[in-house]
Amino acid sequence: MKILKEFILENWTLKLTSILLALILWLLVRGDPGTERVITVPLEVRIPRDTEITNERPNSVDVTVRGIISNTWFGQSIPTCSIDLQGFAEGEHIVPLTPDNVRIPGATGLEVLKVNPARIMLVLERTISREVPVVVSTRGDPANGFDVYGKVAIPSMILITGPRSHVERIPRISTEPLSLTGQKQSIRMFANLTIRDNTVRSTPAGPIEVQVMLGVRRNPYAIARVPVRVDDNRYATNPQRISVNVLVPVDFKGSLAPSDVSVTVSTGNLAKSKLPVRVRPEVKFTTKLDPAIVIKDMQPAEVTVRRKQ
């Protein structure tokens, strides 16, 4: 007992000061049970399958609570504010945020008083997918005396997925521009896709193979009075002959005749009850020519199909 008494009385002022400081620190950390505090908690949103939120939304909200607040949540789940939109349709939804949306670990004893903001707007859209063509983008001109013969993307079509309105307004996807400045040889490389809408994903997502075919410069060449043939002799076209414009290398020394080209009209898909109708004929070479010789267009671009008298 004497030893205990001596221990207590020895340096008693220092020991009392330490106890008071510890008590003050404990009160500061634990807080007053009746004090209101504002804490920031994550915002979780559950949405229907195959839908997406398309507007900006907060990732967290401020929650006013009353009670003793711990600086840590050891062994407990973190407080969150949850919204359940399961079963909601597409469109704008004004969602109220109340204390019922807040999940607080039960062991803390905190009372949720209010949530700020009191409501948020969420826009739901259905997730869709569709195929769109890939366009090979280039910049600059090849070396003098050379032309671009063609551009190929592999694959030529890609699948894009995202919110319905975002996907529907994308008609095509371009690659990052490839420089052709001073180029004399064909290019084969990988290029990234330029999808500027961050809500839209693509398959494949990474770079795709592109080819840009270059060759010697070509000049226009017109093949006049090429007959237009119809696959059903009960029909005729107006005009019955057209001009086909092709591109030939500058060093091309030969000649092209109407017999080198076929211009045909298929009547299988015509709305015969609406005759006469205008259609675009199919044009192709009838003989094997230099691959550098290509069909550019035809004049006129369409012909009128009518039933013969």
C-alpha cells in the first residue's frame, strides 16, 4: 500500500497534467454525441441491365449526421449513399436523396439527419450495338507524280457499343490521320481509331491495320457511248448509252473502247408498279486491265427505266 501511495504522489502534478491532456484529446477525437457533423460519402447507383447513365452525376454526397464520429471504420463497411433505379425506363428521372438512402455501419451509432444535394437528375439510356464502316484518314500529298490508288481498313467494319442516342449519331469511325507527305510507296501500318465520344466503346478497341495504296499519277479517260443493257427485254432505259469515266496511269499508251466496259441494270428489285424509275447501273470492266486503271464515275450517274410499249 505504501509503495502504491508513493507511486501516486510522486510527480503527481505531471501525472495529473498527462491525464487531463489525454482526456481532452479523447474528447476532441470522439466528439460530442449531440454535435452535428457533415461527412462526405460515396454515391452508389444501381441501374437496370443494358442501360447507362448519360448525364454527369456526382460521385459523392454530403451527409449531415449526429453522434460520435470515428476517424476510421476498422472492421466495418464504409458509409455510402445508395440509389436503386432497377425497373426504371429510359429518360430523365429526378431522384430524391433522403436519410433512408444512407447506409451507416450500425456499430457507430450515428444518426443521419439530411443529405446534400436533396435530389439529383439521372438520364437513363438503353445500351445498343451496331456496325459502322471505318474510314482511313490521311493528310498531305504524295510525292510529285504519285496518286492515292486506294485506302483499306482491316477490318472495314467495327462494332460500336454505348448509349442509344450516342451510337445512333455516329455514321462512321475514322482512323488517326496518316501522313502521305512526300510518300512514294504504299503504306501498311496500324492506326488508332478516333472515337471522340467517351461513352462509346468499339470492338476491336485497339489499333487496326490500314493500307494506303500509292502509284504513279493517273489522268482521266472517257469511254463514250457505252450501251446500257437491261437484264429483262421487256424494259428499256433512257438514255440507252452513257459515258464511263476512268483513271489511267500517265504513261498509259493504249486505248479503251465501249466493249471494255459493261453497264447493266437489274430489274429484280425494281418497284415495277412505280415505273418509270431512276436507277444507278452497275459498271465494271469486261476484260482484265492494269490494276491501276479504275472506274471513276459515269455520265449520267442514273438512267430512267421504263416498260417497253
